[in-house]
Amino acid sequence: MGCHLGDLARAVASCLRLPEERVIVIDVREDEVAFDVLLHELPAETVVGREADLLAALAAVPGVALGTGAHVTADGVLGLIALPEKMRDQLLQESARMGDEIARRVRQRAIVFPTGSEVMKGMIDDTNTPYLALELERMGYCVQRGHVLPDDLDSVIGAFNQAIEKGYGLVVTTGGVGAEAKDVNVEAMETVCDEVAAPYVVRFERPNHRHQKAGIRVGAGQTGITRIINLPGPHDEVVLCFEAIRPLLDAPPAAIATAMAEALRDRWAHYAGHSRL
């Protein structure tokens, strides 16, 4: 073999429609070349039944001569590359069906987190979690009651990431959306999610000893198929917001957040010193 190893890697990447920089040659022997694909996820349709295509792509690289028994050996999902082509459509259809079913089940799994030291210390009763759990269960969700989130940004981010990793499609928080420095749920949602909406409900003309932020926000965001919704803390406001978003749980985050903010603005419009947005 008298070829450039980079050409081999590029041939594999082109054949499988992968980024060139994600395919590398890791070992070369007299009758074997080993590649590594540096991707966490690989769509099945790019590899299933593609052995003949891949061998043809390698054979086209100058300096490469394939023997009569040339074949591809791979681990994991890449092992599907040697599947007979006649089974390709069947496997891809079954894979898509299973993926849709998994996604449906994830979307119907919800976890509800209350927030704050007052709840954690038992100074106030958590009436929000039982209410939301019951309402979501009535809507067909399988609901887990989460632990109380502390007033700490890194801890809340960690709880969100764990919920996502555990396959919850809906993560709901109550509290932690105020204008004090300890209120961090919206900021945690914005850190974790790719698509976010966090409109202000009220704004303050200037910060003071209690209100260190520009105002109070509620939020909704999405990452993958997981949606995170930040509700307020007072129970009557939780009920008000949930009724506003009940038909919108599958809507884009902006629609959810806007509905919550508008419901709260209408209630808070008469508050002195708060300008309606």
C-alpha cells in the first residue's frame, strides 16, 4: 500500500457522510487498516448495509489494492455496516419505529422539583408538587416527585442534567424565579437548554437590597426532546400558570413562557411600582 492515510480517512468520511475531522486512521498493518469514528452518535442509515460502498470507496484511493476476501469488521452500531443490503430497509424501518416509541415514552415522563430553603427546612409546606403531580398524571404523564432544589445555580444545573440523562421529557420547577440573587432556576434552564424563552413578568426601576435583578421572569426551554418549565412559587400562581399552559405542554418554549408571563401580568398589573410589560 503506497497511499496517504489522510486520503483513506477522507474516503471513509465521504462514503458514510461524516465530518472529515471525525474519522482517523488509528492502526495500519500488512493486511489491515483500523479507523476510529470520533462521534457520540451515528445515524443508522449512514452505516447499515454500506460494506460494499465503503470497500469501493477505499479501493478508489490511489495506492490501495483490495484482496478478494476484503471485508469490514466493526463494533457497536458500526457493526451494522456488514448487514446484507436486502435487510437494510427492514432494519431502518424497525429502528425508526423503536426510536419513535422511545421518544413517545420519554415525553410522557415528568419530574417536578420544588425549590428553596424554606421548603427544604420544612418551614412551608410544598403544596405545589402534589398538585402538579396529580394534574400531570391525569393528562397521562408518569410523574416522579423530585427532591427540593437548593438556592444554588450549579446544584440546579446538575439536577436538570441528571433529569435529562434519566430520560425525563418534562422537567417542572416551582419557585426560584424571583429577583433575589438566590433565585436561579431560570438561569439554570438557560444554561442547560438549547432553545429558551424567559420573559419578564415585572421589571424594577433599580435594584435594592432585596431585588438584585432587573425583574422577575418565568421560563421554558428545550434540549433534545426534554422540556424544562420554570413556574413561580406561590401556590395560587402555580395553579394560574399551569392552567394557562395546560394545552401548550407540547408547544414551543416561547408559547409556554409567554402564556405564563401574560397570566401573571394580568394578576400583578395593579401592584404599585410595577410597570406592565
